[in-house]
Amino acid sequence: MGITRYIQPAERELLLTLPNPRDRLLVILGLNTGLRISELLTLRWHQLVRNGEPIALLEVSRRF
């Protein structure tokens, strides 16, 4: 098993300055949910919103 490395506050701040809004959104979602980039990129709208309201619990199937 590899070494666990956590993002440092300075790295977080740098990532939040990305010029592309899509990239910034992916960073924010990743930092706040712990999802992998592959999981973020496969999200669909119906997984995030139901009946016009954001869902409280996001379920993502992980493939190993």
C-alpha cells in the first residue's frame, strides 16, 4: 500500500485559483466530497438533483 498524502492548505488555495470555472468546480466538489476525479467526471445531473432540489446524500458506485 502506498503512502497517504493529504492536500496542503497552500495547494488547496492554488487549485481554487484555476482560471477555468469547470476545473474550479471539480476541485471544490472533490475537496468537499472526497470523490476521485473519475467519479466526479462520471456524475450525472439526476445523481445530484431530484424533483428540482439538490439531494442531501450522493451515492456513487465505485469500481475496483
